[in-house]
Amino acid sequence: MRKIAVVTGTRAEYGLLKNTLNRIKENINLELQLIVTGAHLSEDFGYTINEILEDGFKVDEKLPVLMGSNNKGCMAKEMALLMIQLSQVFEKHKPDILLILGDRYEIFAAASTAMSMNIPIAHISGGEITEGAIDEQIRHAITKMAHIHFPGANIYAQNIEKMGEEPWRIFSVGDPAIENIKVTNFLNKDELKKQLNVVVDENTLLITYHPVTLEIEKLPDQIENLIKAMNSTNKTMIITYPNADNGGEYIIKKLQGFAKINPNVSIFKNLGVLRYLSVMKICGAVIGNSSSSLVEAPYLKVPAVNIGNRQKGRLMAGNVICCGNEAEDIVKAINKSLSIEFKEKVKNTKSLYGEGKTSEEIVNVLENIELGERLLKKKLVWS
């Protein structure tokens, strides 16, 4: 039986991996080895390992690394700690393939450890571009370490090939977020009101703002402007926590303060995939700098306002309005996103991220790709 180790550190990443994890678990020729770390094990970020357990997965290893600090050196220390733990875990479980998703520092640590131990790496969502975040360097570094590539769109597959990766290693499977939407039985307004104690309708804004890690010195001004813009909109606002990057705690404190003085604001550590997508499907617009504005929102034909540079360089469909970080720019973009004219335009939006068969295609490759010297020994094939 082929052993597939999967490392997950955040709620968003797990949400994208969930369908693939289920397919691995159900496949008689594969054994899932699930390793949970990072924000999943932090009460400050909702202790989302509980969501993983409630979904019926067996967690093989829990590796706490968060140090409760957001200074610049903390990320490096957490990566070092995780690599030490992962080296022991990989020695114990002896996986045949490591499957990872995305571009966070926990995933970089997992890839680095696996590479040094000659464990083949399968990477989901490579080839993308996000110029405003340190994730950009991490993602491309993982691509050069990975042996199997599962990009979310054809243009990202082309980017990977242009980086010198052999074409036979690249499988354009689409973005896992699209599959999430296709298999979700959405909650209706009444169910959401019961669970969230919020009335969600076309006047509701769904807001997520993550730190822009290459502009961290600008974060206080960025959050001040975001709060000014939100305060000037007379809308119901559902805000989810940012990720655990440098600056995340600062954002949380500022948004909590804003929620205390604004009765229209409800803030949640974690909505989970079902509730998040259900809110998105009904709401008037998605606001912030999360990738969900660019991937899930177009498929659901929901207007989105993408603030600042965090997602600069990604594929963007016709539902997305990009704006700067100044409060007046954000307000102008929100008003446009909620206008009748723009909502009519968004009805014709087409998804740029595949058709929703991602997990089936990934697991087929994991099950059947030939292991051995050819897979491990990479060649550069720039033309």
C-alpha cells in the first residue's frame, strides 16, 4: 500500500485539501498519514483541528509550532522547530509521497524536510503569482523542490514549465476550491441565522484581510483605512480572522475593537468551509485580500473587491474590482461592487480555475505514478 503523508497548518488550506483527503482515505491502494500543525493547534485561531476530527479524519501527528509572537524572527524559528519534528515523523511513518498545498512557511518547512530525506513531493497550487506576499518566494521555491505538480489553471502549469520543470511531472487539475463549491450543500439564510446569529442577505459584506507580508511596515495605515472604509458603509459585515502570518495578531486586535463599537459587525475566528461558502453565495460582495475573492467568488458569481497588492499577479475574473489601500478607494470599490450595473455584469463571470474534478485527478496520479529514480532525479528542461 502506498503511503501518502499530508501536512496541513491552516483552516483555508485544510478546506482545499478536504476532498482529496477523503479520496485518499477511501482508496484501497493508498494510506493517508495526516500531520496537523500551525494555526490548527492554536486557540487564538479557533483550534481548527477539531473541524478535521469532526470530519472523520484520523490525525496521525500533531506538531505545535506557533510561539505566540509575530516578530520577523518568529517565522524562521517556527520553521526550524517544525523541520526537526517532521524529520522524526517522516522517519517514523516512512511516507512514499508527501502531498502539500500552497505557499505558507509551514509548507516550505515540510517540503524542505522531505527533499532532504528523498521523499517525493507532490505540490498543489504551484505556478501562481502573488507579488505582495512572501508566499511568492515560498511557492516558487517549493516548485523547484517538488517532483509532481498540481497547478490550478493552465496558465499556472505553463509558468511551472517555464521554470524548467519537466512537462510529464505537471498535471493541470484545476483549483480544489471549485470542487468544494460543486460538492457543497449550502446552508440557507435561516440556517445561517441560526448558526451565526446574523441575517445574511445581499446587503451583507464578507470580509477577510490578511497581512501583506512584504509591506508589513504599512500594516497600521492599511488597517486604519480598511476600518474607516467599513465604518462608512451602512451594511452588515461578517469578518473572519486573518491567517497566522506576521501582523495577524495586530489585525485581529484592531478588528475586535471595531466590532465592539459597531453593531453591524460580527467577527469569527473561523467559519469553516460550509458556512464560509454559504455566506459567500448569499452576500452582496466579498471584500479584502483573500484568494477566495479570485477563485470561489467568480464561480459563485459574487462581486469581489480586492484590496492592495497581496494578490497582485493572480488570474482575476470579471467579478473582481481591484483598489488601493486608501479608505476612499475602498469605499468607491465597495459601492461599485454593490451597484445594479456591476451585479448584472458579474452574472456573466466565468471561472478561470477548472471544472471541479481536482481530487479525483490528484489521487489518480498519486496512486499510479511510478516511484523511483526517475521521479526523484529532476532535470532542468528550459527550451
